[in-house]
Amino acid sequence: MKKESDFFEQVWQVVALIPRGRVTSYGAIARYLGSASASRTVGYAMNASHASTVRIPAHRVVNRNGMLTGKHWFGGPGVMQQLLESEGISVVEDKITEFEKHFWDPNKELTI
């Protein structure tokens, strides 16, 4: 369990760096952390972040196509969308419009 919690902490550290008005994907975070096949585990970390005492902007993490796949973890229908829209990101039918424009790639934006 310690190893998993360490990975979750690393995920949360990356997510905390996503700028307002930008989004990234589970896979981009996994690749940045050197675990390209751990996209699903990044998703588990996002789910667990809701119980964290530190605010993690988990609404900024979506799937590789810009779909709001984790939306049910935000306490109600439309909450994730509302959070994104409050940051200037348009969402139509649970998908970010102009996804490429808003995409933040930690591999390009951050240095290890």
C-alpha cells in the first residue's frame, strides 16, 4: 500500500501544477511519472484525491479524448463541467471543446 500511496502523492503533485484554464489526461500524467501504462492508476489517484485534506484540482484531468470520464466523483451531475467552465473551458456533451488548445502536457511544461 505504501508504494501506491507514494504514486498517488506524485500524481497529486503534478495535478496541483496544472494551470487554471488548462487540462491534461491520465495518460500524460502517467507518462510524465515514468509509468506510461499506469493511466488507470492515475484515475484511482484522482478518485482518492477527493478525500485529501489538500485541494487537488482533479477536474482538470480528463481522458485522452477530452471526455469528462471522472465526472461522477464530483458530488453531482454537472459539477466537473461547471468547474471547468468557470475556468473558461467549454464542455459539450461531456467533452471539452478545443481540447488541443487547452491541453497541458507535463512532459513539455515541466522538467523532472
